[in-house]
Amino acid sequence: MTAPFRLPEDLEKLVDLSRTVRPDNLTVACFVFPQWHRSALNDRLYGPGWTEYVQMRGARPWFPGHHQPRTPLLGELDERDPATWETYIDLAVSSGIDTFIFDWYWYDHGPALHEALEEGFLRARNRERMRFAAMWTNHPWAIWFPTAGAPPAAEWLALWETSGLGSYEPAYPCPETEEEIWRSLTYLMARYFHLPNYWRINDKPVLPLWDLSLLINRFGTDGTYTLLDELHSFAQKLGHPGIHFHAVAQEPAVLPVLDQLAAAGVNSYSLYNALAQAVGGRPDAEELPDYGVVAADVVAKVWPQVDAASTLPCFPNISPGADNAPRVLMRPRPEQPSRQKWPGTVIIVDEAPAAFEALTRAALAYLNERPHIPPVLTIGCWNEWTEGHYLLPDTRHGFGMARALGRGLQVNKWQGNR
């Protein structure tokens, strides 16, 4: 049996190294998960002051060498505080990131978890150094308490990825009616598009959409096109030339409709965490996939397959890791290895800055091989501690992942803290 490719050592076998140069006008857009501050949503669900830092610090290792809990090197910073974002922006810019994509939610007839963006990032004194976009994150909200041990409902397992025996208790549905969909989208547009540091492609504000399948299943392809076309018209009334709609193809139901995105009025697409996508292609007996192997699969398999699914521009996506254990109740480990039975969720091991740097360089080669598309690289994620993908420094790698990104992007001088 042939050994699988692995990064960083097999980079030259996977890409033309002469193409791993930084494209002109490159945009590096990193997703932000806004769950690390006091919010009205969590005050209602869990009690005053709860944040997902509670779940992060409560994680425990499942096996020898399992790096849990993850611990932020900078401490549990309040992302509602502008000073936090002043630190984050300086670190991100020094690492080659120029755009933050904030997950933006709408539950119970209003915005949710928006405080990090509005009270934190947008009040940072150095905010003009960083562009941003708000992603319409139209998935239902669940209560994650893996210690509860209640089996998740079948309908929730159909919406969310397999997650062991953790309790996925429904909390709020995403916008479902025509009125709520329109109200939430136009609210987002009117509130943020006019800001000078909002992300634009060809002068059009970029509106990332999390789950296009929910719109296509509800309205059909033609109906979704009509909705997006009406949003174009609304944007023009606000003084913009239109909208660049960007689909995020991470939910399992989105992948089968990628060939309908162009007809639905979408302009581009990418993944949220390509590593998590690649894990599904590894043998089921491989319980704990190796980061270097999975990253090589992203380059050799995931990017080409996802790109071939549509005629639209597909931006490469990279990630420094994936480990969902903090949100999941650990299962008994069977004698016969089966990733579906144990761990029953995504846990990638042995992530390393050198492999992440190689993955970053491979993404540049992908873009240089496609000069006809906008040179955009997306990263999942800046701060998703409880899913194990974050660029913020921790007590294991320090600033290693941020530095690796900067090296891969050929940033002239990495200026972060030691």
C-alpha cells in the first residue's frame, strides 16, 4: 500500500513550487467566531456572563497526547472590548491577514452575538487597518453541553455533523420565513455596507452566505436568484453598485447544490474549514487523522473536487487544525477502529506550524494557476477554540501558527509578540 502524501515534506510533489509566490492584490480573509464575550443570547440561554470559554477550559483529553484543553496564551480576552481587537488587528496584519469575516446571526427577530463586531472591532482605534465582512450565518442555534449526555434528536443530526453523544438541544431556528430572511439580510446590509473598511470585490460589498441549500430548498434556484436580485436592487438604493454574493460550502447539504450556485445568482464560493471536509475522505479505520496527511488531501483532492463542482470562482481555504472534542461527550472506544463510532467527531492530531505553512504556500499555487479568479484566500478560523481551529496563540505552539501563516504568505517582517 502506497503511503499517503504528507505536508510539509511532500509539498513539491503536490504543487509547482515556482507558483508558490504571493499573487498581486491578494486578499487574505479569516473567519471570526463571535462567542468569546458576554452576549444577550448567552445571557438568556446560560445565565449572565457565560461565554464559550467555559466550554473550552472544561475540555479534557480523550487519549494520551490529546491536547485538551486548549489555553489562550493571551488569556481569555473579552471580544466585546475594543482593546482586544486592537491587539488582534495588529497580530492579524503582521501575519498577512487583511480581512475578518464575522459570523453574524439573527435569532428571535434580531441580531445575535453581534456585540464583538459592533462594540469590539468597530470601536478599535486601529480598525481601519483591517477590512471586514458580516457573514449571514443562517444555521439553527443549538445548546452544546456535552456533559449532559442526552442523545441528540435525529432531525438535528441531519442538520449538524455527527457529534457523539453530546447534547444538541435546539435553541433558536435560523431565519425561515420570507419576512425574516429579508429583514435580517437588509438589516445587515444597511448597518455595515456603508462603512469604509467593509470588504469589497470590484467595488461591490461582499456578502458571505453560510447555507445556500436552505434558500434553494425553500425557494428553488429561480426563487433564490430572485431574492438575491432584489437584494442587489436594495443595495443600489443604498448607493452601492451591487453585491458580491459569496457562498460558504461547509454544511453537507451545500455541496450537492454547488452546481446551482451560478444560476442562483452567487458570484463565488469557498469552504469554512477544508480540513474537516478532507477528513471524510480518509479511511474509516483511521480514527485520528494526521494533520500533515489531511492537509495534503486538501491540496490534492478537496480543492480540485470542490472547484470542479461549479463554474464560479472557488477560493482556496486553509486551516491550522480541527478538534471538536470540547463540544462532544466521549464515546466508548470499540476494539475495531471506526472513526464513525469513535471518536464520532473530527479530531485531527499532530498539527504543526511547518505543515500549516506548506498548506498556505499550496494555496498560493492554487490561485496562481487560476489567474482569472479574484486572488482570495480564506482561513478558518481566527478564534474557534472549541473546534480546534484558531490562529490566536496558545500555550502549545505559542505564536507558531500566526508566524507560519506570515512565512507562507511571504510577509516581509513578522511583527507579532514573541
